[in-house]
Amino acid sequence: MALYLDSAIASEAKIVQNWGWVKGITTNPTLLAQAQTPPETTLKTLAALTSGPLYYQLLSSDKQGMITEARKAFDIIGSQTILKIPATPVGFEVVATLSSEITCSVTGIYSPAQATIAKEAGAKIAIAYVNRATRLLGDGIALVQDMANVLKGSGVEILAASIKSQSEAAASLLAGADHLTLPLSMLQAMATHQLSEQTVADFAASGIGLKI
């Protein structure tokens, strides 16, 4: 399992780099726009701030344009590249074309049928927008569970995105998600619990340790 930072902001990437337990970075066109630097510059900066995968989502809509954009992204990011390719008919064609040369994920999956096609096309990761699926379909956690059932034993991993609460994050993992991508605020929240802080304070008040 891996936790990813969902951001294209370099200062946030630097924060999680120091933590040591965030394994990579996911971006999308909206997040890249928030970075306020050219995408090429942003991607190079982010790649230098993580030793793990850096996800880039294709914005082109036609097959040849998507393939060209994908290869350009790989030229910038290198072996850290994981392409995010939309779960559309043309997107699945692009996955089938590129999956032998660049690691591909399929993003915006809203049905187990689409997850199955992603697998057959050669994708390594299937991405579910959990909270968005709950709003649009009624139950994003059930979507993750259905995807996990059809992908079981295939080697295709599920990345849960669009997570809005700690409980939603935990439920996604329990439903079968292999990885989570979360904004900085959510990663910080997951590392913190009031009772943990109180326990530390109790020990500090009543115990002793090594002098430093």
C-alpha cells in the first residue's frame, strides 16, 4: 500500500518529502494550473522532490494527441512517470498502445466494467474518484469494492482518489483499494489523533527518559 500527495504545489511536495512516508505525487490538469508555473517546469520540480511515482494526466482528447502528450510527459519525468489516462473509448485505445512502454493508470472509472477494460488494455492502476462517485452514483465505496472483485488476482492495483474524510479513506482501503492519494491537509489529519496527543502528554508528565 502507498499514500500519495495529490498536489502540484512544490512547497507541499517539500513538506511530505521530509515526512518520509508519502510514496509519490499525483497531479491532474486542475492541480497543475494551480501551480502557476509552466507544466514542464512544475513536473521537473515535482519529480526532483519525490523518489517515487509522479502521475501525469493527459489533457489531449484525440488518440494521436494523447500519445504525443504522453511521450512528452515521459521525456520530462522519466522512469517515475505514471500516465493517468481517462476511462473513455479512446483512452482505452491509448492505454493499449502505450502500456508496453510507459506505466499507465486509468482514471475516472465509474463501473467495474471499465475497470475490466483497463485491465485488458494493460493498465497497472485503476483510479476511482470515491467521493465524487458517491455524489454521482450514490456509493463510491461500493464502486471500489466492485472494482476490487473484478480485478482480484489480476495484478492491477486500485488507487482511491477524491477522498474527503479520514473515515472515507479507511473505508476505501477496507473495500479493497491498494493506494490512496490525498491532499496535504488530509495527509496531516490522518497522522493526528487527539487521543495519541493526550497519551504522549500523559507519559511526558509522569515518566522519565534518556537525557539529551
